[in-house]
Amino acid sequence: MELTVEPLKVLIVDDEYLIRNLLRMRIDWEKQGMAIIGEASDAEEALDQVELLRPDIVFTDIYMPKMDGIELSGILMERYPNLKIVVVTGHDEFEYARQSVKLGISDFILKPIRASELLQVTAKLRVAIEQEMGREYELMKLREEMKQSLPYLRERFVNQWLSDVMPEDELQEKARFFDIPISSCEPGLRIAVMEVEVAVSQAKIAAPEVYPHLSEPYHQTPQTYQVQRGPQQQQHQHGQPQLSQHQTEAHPQTVEEIHILLRMVGMKQVQAFYPQDSHTIIVMDSHNRIVVLSLGGDTEFANQVQQLQEELQHTLKLEGCEVDVTVGIGQWQSGWGKACVGYREACRALDYQAFVGKNQVICFEDLVIEGGKKPYHSDAQLLQQLQFYVSVGAGEEAVLLLERMLSVPFSDVSQFRMAAMDVVTECQRAAIEQQIEGEHALNKEAVAAIFTADHLPELKSMLEQHVRTVSDVIQAKRQAKEGNLIDRVKAYLEENMGNAEVGLSSTAAAFYVSSGHLGRLMKKETGQTFVEYLTQLRMKKAEMLLKQTDMKGYEIGEQVGIPDPHYFSVLFKKHIGRSMNEYRNVKT
């Protein structure tokens, strides 16, 4: 964008033709960078001409019929503040004309009109106008730059919002500026954090041409790519590419570059999943994870994120590379200022992948037994990680971390007692969080012995035992809770298997857990997936009805929640090994 200066447009207003002609002929207007675009013989005509031609400069006589030049100038200055007006006056009108400068009139010239004076006035006007145009141009450039930077500034603001508590007035003001729809009505939000990772044996990256939906800055990298397009280059049904190794010339890249590419593609797909949804904000956090912030209600957010995770995992593929998409979801927060709490919960849930594996959607509420208190978030990273390990019952990991924490040199006894106090505090927080009560939460005798230990080896041994004890108690309670939950789910399925609508999502909703969590527990406790277990349950019931009743096959299918006769028949034969007719013919 460059500033181009065209000739300045001049309008001459005078009721005498000779004066108008004299002004036109007195100087070479073109050399002055100006062009006379029109003339007017009175004020009324001048108003029409200014509206039509939009001049930069108006030369006007003072005395004209109906309306004088001063009155005309006042009207023009009110309507067109940037217009430059020069009053043409005689000696006897000089004082009157000089007073007109107070109105904002740029200058005046005396009759008879001399070329030197006219040149001096036009030169001064040209400099003033060009300076104003330059300032307007710079302002326009700044506005354009700000417009281009707005997505980055918006993302930086959202990350600041996620990382710390922000005063309500500042939050409201910045949200309005970045067009984020937060208001006093139904304030609340829920946050998901997505981690996209790829394990690569030989780091090779796909050519940018294969990812046309990536942003331009990535395409403009100085590297040169060549792509051999062929029949193997196909588009996935969702529009995302699946790449063949024959599509690209081998261009070795670092693993981090591949990670960046995958995250960019993932970001594009997440944005496409929420098209023009002003109540869903999508940004990249400081750890290069995709953050989805949903404003307002919490009705379908978890299910949407589950669907999004499955789509991302299915479509973000490079041949020879396994792409993992893991998501942590925080609890619903009833207030705009609690975004940092929801974000920390989502990150904490994401950390739980170390125990349940990648490619999961992990809800924070599934980590807390019986809806216990929210976790304490220490500024000390190692202490926070220790609390996490203890609270999920990961005793071995907690002990290894404890050894690392206590490997630093201590200058005196008081220092390592302070470290012991931190460890005991985090264990107690973990126990309270998981609703562990009594001496398991805080064994006073054991804690007293820890705080009076005089030697670091003795202290380490007692702290290790304390960490193991609390972790083991939490793990035992978790296993008991999970086992109890599965027993109740089994009873629920036994009672409701006849309902064709019963499935993983509806059952998880009935027990207030996420479908991913329930599916993992079912697999862990029964050795079967949820669908496998429910299908087996239905087939056993169908087998019993075939033995004990004369019901027709479709009637039995309806009784066990499979109303499609053909599908029921196929399932029966697959699980029992015989068709229903064959089974009835040989039953005793």
C-alpha cells in the first residue's frame, strides 16, 4: 500500500466572471500540483458544486448576492472539516476578512490578485494538505497493521485470560475489543485442551502443496518442495489429506517441524468443526496445545469434543507416522474470571494420559473420587506433580519423584524438615481431594516422626513410606469405587437391555461419568468393551427366551432391545453358533 498524491482539486467561487477567469489564468495550477475542477457564481451554486465535486480547496469572494463568502465558509467548514478555504477580498474588506480566520478559514488574498501572492498561498496549502494526507496515510497503515495483527493479539489476550485471574472491568473491556461475547447474563465456560503428537522414525515432512489449507506464512518458508502427484494422492471424506510416501520428495525435517505442521492442520480442522461459532474460542496455548473455550451452557460440550477428537485422530495421518490426539476437559466454571481454573483442570486431566494412555478424552471430574475438593495448584512444579501422582494412586511414580525432590543439597536440618512439610502437605491435600478420612489422610504419629527426624536418610525412608501409604489407600478406594460403579452399570443394563436406545453414551449419562471413562472401566473390569458386554447380555437373554417361550424371533429381538429382525438374526447366529430355528429344533 503506497501513498499516491493526485492533483489537488480547486473550486473557484465569485459572482464576477472576470475575477474567476483571472484566478484561473494567473498561475500555472498544474505546476502547483493542482487542478481547477469547477466554478460557481454564488454561494448556493457553490454548496451544490462542493457536494458533487468534493474539492480540496475553495477560493471564495466575500461579497456575493444572497449569501456572502464568510457565511458560505462557515457552512462549508461545518460540513467538510478538512476542506481548505481561501477568502478573496479587497483592501476595504481586509479587517472583515481577517476576522474570518477565526472560523477556521485557511488564508486570504487581496485584490488585485497578484501571481506571487497566489503562488505563496497555494504552496502553503499544498504543504498543509500533503502533511494531513501523510498523517491519514500513516494512520491508515497503522489500522491495517492492527487489523492484520488482531488474530495474534486476540490469541495473546485469551492466553493471558487462561493463565491468571483478570479484573472483571479489564476482562469486559478487552473482550469487547476482541469481539468475544461475554456478558453478565449466564456467565460460565468450559475448557478443553488438545494435545496433537506424532511419533516419527525418520523425520520427513509433507510438501505444503499437499496441505493447501495451511496458512500462508508456513508456505512461504525458504525451503523448496517438489511434489509428485499421482493416483495415490486422495482426499479423506472429511476433506483432510492422507499422505502417501510416494507423494513427496524426501526432505528431512526435524520432529518439531512435523509436530508444528500437524498442530497447524489440527488447528484448521478444529476451527472448521466450529464454523462461525462466536461462543467457541479456539487458540494455541504456550505449550502448542489447542485450547477450545466454550462460553455459556455445558449441555453438549463433552460429546462434541469426543466427536472432534475421533475426527482428528482419524484424519490427521502421515504414512509411517502414528498421530495421537489426547484431550483433557475441565469442569464447567460459573464465572468469566474462572477461566484460569478451568484451564488448569483441563491440563491436569490431560496429564492423566500417563495412566490411561493417549487418544483419550479425559474429564477432570473423573479424576476426583466422590466429587472431592478441587486440587491445590502450587507454584512449585515438582510439588504439584507429586500431589498429582499421589491423588491418582500412582505410588511408584510418586516415590521416584520424591527421590528427585530430595536429591538437592540441604544446608541444615531445618531445610529438609521444610521440604518434608511440603511433601506431607501435598499428600494431605491429595487425600482430602479424594475424600480419604481418618489416619490414612494424616497419621499424626508418622507425621510427628517425620518432622523430628535428624538425618536425611531416615527422613527419606519415612517420607517414602508415607507417600506409598497414602497412594495405596487412594488406589484401593479408587478400585473399589470403580468396581462398585461397574456392578451398578451391570445391574442397570440387565434391567434396561430391552430398550434399544441404551448405549455407552446414555449409560454414562445415567451415572454422571464420561463415556470414555466408562468404556475404559468396562474393558478393565470385564475384559470386554461396553458394546461386547451389552451384546453378550442380550444374546443370553434371547437364548433363554428361545428355550422357555414360543415367541417368534422378531418378538424376542424386541424384548432384548434389537428391533431389527435381520440384524438380530445375524447377531444370534454369530454369538450362539446356530440360527434361531436350528437352536429351537435341537433344544431339549
